[in-house]
Amino acid sequence: MLWFAVLGSCVFALAQSLELLVAGRFLIGLGFAGGMVGSLVVLSRWHNPTDFTRAMTILFAAANLGSLLATSPLAAANAWIGWRSTFVLLAVATAVVAAAFFMIIQIPATAPTRPPRGRRLLGQSIRGIGEVFRVPGLMSVLPLIGLGYASVITIIGLWGSPFLHEVHGLDGIERGNALSVLAVAFIVGTLAYGPLQHRVGRFRPVVIAGAVGTAALLIVLAAVADASLSLTLPLLVVTCVVGAYSVIMMGHGVALIPSNLAGRGTTTLNGVLMGGTAILQIISGAVVEIGHRWFGTPAAGYAAFFVFLGVATLVAALIYLRTPEPRSAARAPG
């Protein structure tokens, strides 16, 4: 699937119309769609739930390096060689990663026997996904999975740059540097949550602390959205650190899923994670626009966005409270 991303990057680099830009972006998304899911399934076969969470923490931190590359490095590459050449280089890098993955990653010895070749009926696939949604406690995990990662990545990847420009007057390179700090903070938070969950020995207290803390920080950000950058930027940094709890949410969800549904279950959880990001980015645009229209200032639009995120996170956390702690023997060690 990564070769679709290679093709998409090339199409994007050569595009001369909006339609081709959209087509290239679609192929990039399609190509990378299987990367996280495939990696999570491999890790779930290699590790028991506790070790899986720690391994997934490293995986998520590595994945979030993309957020870092999309800040100052991307701005610098754009200024140096232009965005078209940048996407050509990204296509080459993706091709190298695809080849390395194919040559290095081996099928885990604990993986189930490959099913016989043949056409799988659509009804069977749908029933398989239905089994995932019937896993006890899983439905109460999904809202926070869909919102936790999406909240931080929407700030870093979508609204952070216009917020820093329209409210605080930062230019392109300055915004890139500030967003780099946020991306690093997100990576640090992701790496910190794994050992924290291992020390606590439970998922729920860590997730609730992260979700409630993130919600509180977002509401404070809304109150001081138009304050000086010396106040708002540190708050954004702390929000990115605390808001990295989504990696523990994913670990909790995977630990609830029986081993015979590991592939479908992991795919479902990742679909909710990425689907939540897509939906939030659409909704957030309307929230920012409504806040701006009602109160007449750019800061008001972003304040409305922060409040919306904070309240939604609290609601999702309340739903999550119904989720049981998984049994330590839910999946045999891989």
C-alpha cells in the first residue's frame, strides 16, 4: 500500500490543478492507511498486553515524528527547493521505507495460519466487524479514542499555524518553530505515558487523568487565547504533552479484544482514531467560523474551538468511565 503513497506524492508534486492535488492527496492517504494498522497487528502478535502498550508507545512516538517534520523542516524545505521538489523527495523516502519494510519485517511465528485463498464474502467481513463492536466495554472506549489523538493533531496540524499568525502575528518560519516545539512535546508525552501506565498497572486512572487534564488546559487556553504568546505557547506545549494519552487509550482498547479478533479489532480502533481526526477537522472549521462571526475577533473563533474540544473531551471521558479494566491474561504472551 505504501506504493500508492509514492504514486500520490509524485502526482501531488506534478499537479497543475486542484483536482490532481486532491487525487494525489487521496493516494497518499490511501497508501499510508495500512501502515499503522499493519504495525499494530504485528506488535499485538509479538507482545502481551503490557509489553504491547510499551511497544505501541514507541510506534506512536515514531509516527508523530511526521508532525515534527511538517513544521520547521517542511517550511525550510519549501523555502529552499520549493514544495514540488519536497514532495518528490518524500516519494523517494517512502519508496525506501516500503522496500525496507518488505525485506526486514517477518511474519510473527505466533501469527495464525493464513486462511485459504479465495473470495471472502462481504457478509462474512461485516459479521467479523460486528463481533468487534460486541466486545464487552469496547463501545465506551471508542469516543475517547476518536477524540484524544484528534484533538492534539488538529491543533498541531491544522489550527495551530493560523492561530499563531492571526492572533499573535508570527510569520512562516516563526510559526514553524513554534509548531516544532508542540510536535516535540507531543512525542515526549507519548513516550512518557507508556512507562507511567506500566508503573500504575492500570489503564483507566492514567487515561482519566490525561483526558481531564487536557480538557482543563483547553478551557484555560480558551480563556487566554488573546493573551501574550509567553502565556499561550507554554499552555499549548503542556496541552500537547498531557494530551498524548491516546496511546494508552489504544492499548486499553486492544487489550479488551480477544486474540482471534486482533486484526479486525486493531483495524477498527485505528479506523476510529483516524476517522475521529477527519471528522474533527471538518467540525472544527465550522466552530472557528461561528465563534469568529458571533464575537468579531480571530481570537474568539479559536477560543470557541478550544472550549468545544475541552467540553467534548470531558463528555467522552464520562462515557469512558464505564469501561472495565482488561484482565492481565486477556491475551497470551506472543
